[in-house]
Amino acid sequence: FVLKMNFKVGAEKMAAAIAESVNPRASNKKQVETLKKLILDGVAAKGAATPGTTLQFDCSNAGVKVSVDGKEIGIAPGLQKAFCEVYMDEKCVSPALRNSCVENCCR
């Protein structure tokens, strides 16, 4: 999953927003804190998520790899399913994105 920023968001606000979406879908809250810290560290290195900033979340068996502007920050283990559900389950944050993924990637 790739998020490309269109407006400025502070590091803490960005990390908290994503963690809050993952948290109810995850069973291990410590892993959610790891994800939040990775996002915070990656965005804080720039000062904020400014327009054009790219946050990439690669889900694999290892977990969720977090990258900011192409620089790998680290991996939050065990959250791949919960993270994917943020964008793909019945309560997803963007039904339009989910529908686009299903229409274009699941044929």
C-alpha cells in the first residue's frame, strides 16, 4: 500500500492515525506500537509528511515493512493481516480504494 501526501501532516498525527486504524484489527497491541514508532521515526526524520511524501507499507509473511520516500525504516512483525484489513475489510477506510483494488487486481 502506498500513501502519497497531498498536504502537510505532522509526524505524530500521521503515525497515530494509521495506528488507530490498525489497532482494532490487531490482537497484539505491542506490535501496533511498533508500527506507530516506525511511521513516527520515518516521518519525523523529514519533520513532517509534506506534500509529495510517500509512505509505503509492504505486507508479507514477515509483517509490515515501512518505507518513507523510498527509505526502509523497519518491519512491524505480525501486523500484515490487520494492516490489509484497514483497506480491504467491510469497515475499510476507503470503500472506493477497496473496490478499485478488487476490480483491477483480482481478475
